[in-house]
Amino acid sequence: MMSHVNLGQTLRFRNLLVVIKQTAYEEYSQLKLRGQAPKALRWKRLESRFQAHKSCVNDLLEILRTKHKGVNFSCVNRVELDRQHLADVDLVVAVGGDGTVLSSSHFLDHGTIPLMGVNSDPMVTLEDRSVKKKSDERRSHGALCMCTALNMEEGLAAVLYGDGVLGSRNRIHCTVKSTFSETHLVPGLNDLLIANLSPAAVSRFRMGWLQEREQNSSPYNNDSVKSSTHSLSSTYGTISRFGGIPYDVTNSINVWSSGMWVSTAIGATAAMAAAGGKAMPDLASSKLQYYIREHMVEKMRHDDDGHDIDNGMIEEGEKMHLRWNSQKGRIFIDGSHLIHNLDLGDEILIDNSAPPLQIFEKIRDDHQQ
């Protein structure tokens, strides 16, 4: 447990934005009014989860009103969050689960406003404890949340008065260059999935590495192509530009697959792990991990040094390059809600240059088993 917080200390944060999850019960209730709700919904279970979340939100607001009167705060629904809500805010509190933390982080793209996550619906009821499974796939794990509804008062006081542990988490920077535009996507905190629109269709792309070239070097001079730490294949010999800077595309391979995951260290425990990726114990690592899903290759899946070309690391300073060779595709950022569409010929740059997210570290909850 954390040490006792002296509320006589000076406030570290005075202007808060509370981002509140919209529960499945609320979403389906709106569909029900239009006669569009699925028939198989378990309304009692959904309402129970909604009531737990609502109770947590009410408790949080009451704590802010009565125990931290020097704090100004406003509330916004997660689906209505916009950058205009961040004016003059010095702390964002995301109340819900990991999805709410991820959604909030997308608006903190400069990394200057810290984020605190609260898991509003931890497994605490008698019904929950009677479940023999170690985890409940219907609920958020709260892996990105600092605290839960059970120790929220303690956690909030620690953060507001400077006793919370603020960590820095690496994020994924992704730029997409189309024929007439260059788009910087919001930083990914967990992972990116780059794939065809249809899960049954092949995702075709060429994967390589960008090496910045001298402005006066000739594209036909083989000496200008710099070596890469990745020996996936011979130099492709293509020139590309991002942000007006020319690059050689080196060590490329053609990929026919079900798409590709790219994750941070904290994202490596989610979809990346399920796909067969590697654990990354150092959560503050600057490395990114990539994994090609169901890679259909004509020869062996190893380079000349015996390394698995389907799964590897993007080291600090390295830039991965993809040329999308299917008619249509899509980039999914931290789940299914935030997407960017791809067309044939689009180029993608991926590296770790996004500003890190400042997020408060999880505290131990003695109520959890």
C-alpha cells in the first residue's frame, strides 16, 4: 500500500478533465429504443456492470467536490472527447478501463499532460468471486489503470499531492504517404494492426527499412545505399520521401500474409503475445516489436543469419517502411475504433519517435485476488 498522504501538502494538479466510459448497457439501451438491439443480450448482467461503473463515477466526483476543494474539474463522455476539452487542463483522469485509457491517450499526442486511469468495474462481487476462471474476458483487465474503484480515493490523493509514481511509456509513430497527402496518425500506446479490410483476404505489402540519404547523392549510385542492422534480403534500391527528407529503402522483402502487428512493450502482452510475439519485460523500453501474421513465403522464414524474419524489433532510431500492395487496407490503432484506410501504393513509415505518454503507475489493490 502507498504511504499516507498529507492533504496539507501543496496541490500538484488543479485543473482536471474526467473522461468517462460509455458502457455497453448505455449503448445497447439506445439501440433498444430504435428497435435495433440484439435479441441475445443479457440485460441483467449489462445493467450490473453499468451500475458498478456509475457508482465509481459518482464516488469520484463526490471525492473531488468534498475533499479536494482546490481542484477544478470538468467531465466528458469518452465518445465526445475532443482536443478543445484539453484547454488549460493539467491532468486527465480516465474512468472505465483500458479502452478508456487508450482513447484518452490519443488526444495527449504531445505527451505534456499526464494521464491517470481508474478501473471502474473491478471483480469484487460475490458472483464474481464464485467464478472459477482466473480472468473474466467480458471485463477490462485494467492493466493500464493506476487504481480501481476500491482504492481510488487513496490513489487520487497521491496523484494530486505529488506522491503518485509517474511513468513514461513509449508510443508508436506512424506516417502514411498517399499520392497527394502525408498523414501523421495519432500515437499508438498499445499496438497497430495493418491488414486487408477482409480477414479472409491476403495482405500484400513490401517491408523494408529507411536509411536517410545525402541530398546530393545519386539514386543510381550503389555506394549511397547504407547498410541496415536487419539482413532480411538484398537492397531493394528504391528512393522514398517523408517530410521532404529522401530515404533509401533497404533490405526489403515482399510479404503475403494476414497482416502485421506492431506493438510497444506494454502492448506486447496483448494481441502481440496472442499472435506468438515475444514478451518485453522492460515496460519503458524504446523498442517496438513487429510480427507478420501467417506469412506465406516461398522459401525459409529466416535470413542468412538464421533470424526469424516474421518477428523482430524496431530499434531506437530505426524506421520501418511498408509499401501497401493490395487494393485496399486499413491501419487499426489500439483496437478497432480508430482506423486509417489504405489504398494501393500508399507508403507507411513506422518508428518510435512519438512523444512518450506520461501515465501514473499502477498501485497494489489488496481487495484484488
